[in-house]
Amino acid sequence: MQKVQIKLENCYGIKSLDTEFDYTRKKVFVIYAPNGIMKTSLAKAFQDLSKGEISQDRIYKDRTTIRIIKDETGAELQKEQVFVIDSYDQAYKSSKISTLLVNKDLKAQYEEIHRAINEKKEVLVKVTFPQFRGHLSYPGFCGHQGKSQ
């Protein structure tokens, strides 16, 4: 895919957006902006596409929403072509994340580092907050589901 053409109207608060990402000039695009500039709304439109769901305007439901996301040939992107990484969520997990590292050795190193970090977090919490031992119930906390041991 060389280009992605995006046209959104009345989509999660985006009144109108008509732009193109040209991957022949850059391989990666980063959208960095202050809060309220509709970064999350853009991500939701792509997330809907990746799940095969219809986008909408959540406040003005009577408005017609347009979500057109095409490649350089004019073909609409298929849900299998889109992968959205959720915004920060401590409990977020996806088997697809570590597949971003294609090299098998790098992937194994990444997963080992991640496992070691989780072990160190668990030790830190137990030492720092001994009064809570066995009573932590935050989902995914230190790699646990439910209460820690």
C-alpha cells in the first residue's frame, strides 16, 4: 500500500476531515497534538474499520456519518489491513503486539524483558505495600488476573 486516503464527516466529533497519508515519502506517520484535537476520534474510525463496525457521531446521531478510507487505487481498506493499538490501558493485551517485532530473536528478547519487568513490579509492590499483600484486585496488575499472591 502506497497511500491511504481518508474522508470522514460527522464521525466521533470530527465534522470534516479529508486527507491522505503518502507512504512513498514516509514509512510512518505520528499524530501528536494537544487534547481535544480529535486524535482519539480518528483512531476510533480506524478501530471501527478493523472490527467491521459502522462509525457514527455519538452526540448528533441524526447526522449522516461518512467514513471512507481507501488505498491509492481507490479500493476501500479491508478490516484485515488495519491494526489499531488502543490508547493507554494498563490491562490492554493483544497477541498481535509482539508480532510487531518480526525478527524471532528480537521478539523472544522483548517477551523475556517484558516478563522480567512484570516480576520486578510484583516484588516492588509487595515490598512497598506489604499491608496489601493478597488484597490487590486490579485486573492485570503485575501480570495477575484477580488477587495477587
